[in-house]
Amino acid sequence: MTVSTERELWNEAERIITNGRHVKGKSKTAIEAMNRLLREKLSTAVSDSISQDSPICKELWSYERLKLLGHEQTEKKPHSDVGPLIVVNVEGHNYLIDGRRRLRRDLEQRRSRDVIVITVPAKTHSGTNLGNNKYGGSSALY
């Protein structure tokens, strides 16, 4: 596995979000789409917390760690089986914002996957009800 620079990881994350057709409506950029997707996962309002200044890294997550993300039940096939999942970490809670279909397939096949992790500093959000999300409250603590 090659070591990617933060700029390369941001380019990859933006490409995944754009190719996943998340840039739409009021979300004019990939960063805006990421913030919208994060707001949809949290049970209360959160300001735009993700920026290109947010820490970003790529990690290989085991099947056991992926299971902690939970997943939405869907029978639809992934648009693509390649590429990492995108997770946003807010105060130790991980929220999957892209790759739910790839995650489902990975869990079915008990395999690991690369994950791009964007960390939102604690000071950029407030009033969130961490631990509860619209997909069964399975945001995970690590």
C-alpha cells in the first residue's frame, strides 16, 4: 500500500463523492455534499464541519471493524466494488457517508476494505446526539 499525501486523499475522497452522484441540489461541491451527508447521519443539526483543513487518512479496516459501522439493508448492487469507504469521525464516533452498498457486500463476503477517515475537530460542531443515526444507531466508538 502506498502512502498518500493529504492532498491526494482529498482528491480521491472528492472524486468518490462526485462519482457517487452526491453533488446535487444545494451541494455544489464535494465538500458541501460531505457536510450534507454528515448532517443526514446525525440526529441534530451540525454546522459545516468538514473542510479541506480537516485531518484525513486512509486505513485498512478489518471485517470485524467494518461490522461496527452497521449498515442499511439494501439489495441494490454497488455502483462500483472498487475504492475505499468514506467515514467521518466525530469525537470517536464513526459515520459512514459513502459506500453503504460496498460495505454490505464486504460484510457478506467477510472481507476488509480501505477506508478514508476524515476527522472533525470537536470544536467545529455542537449539540450533536452522538451514537444515534438514522440507520439503527450503530455509529461505532473505537
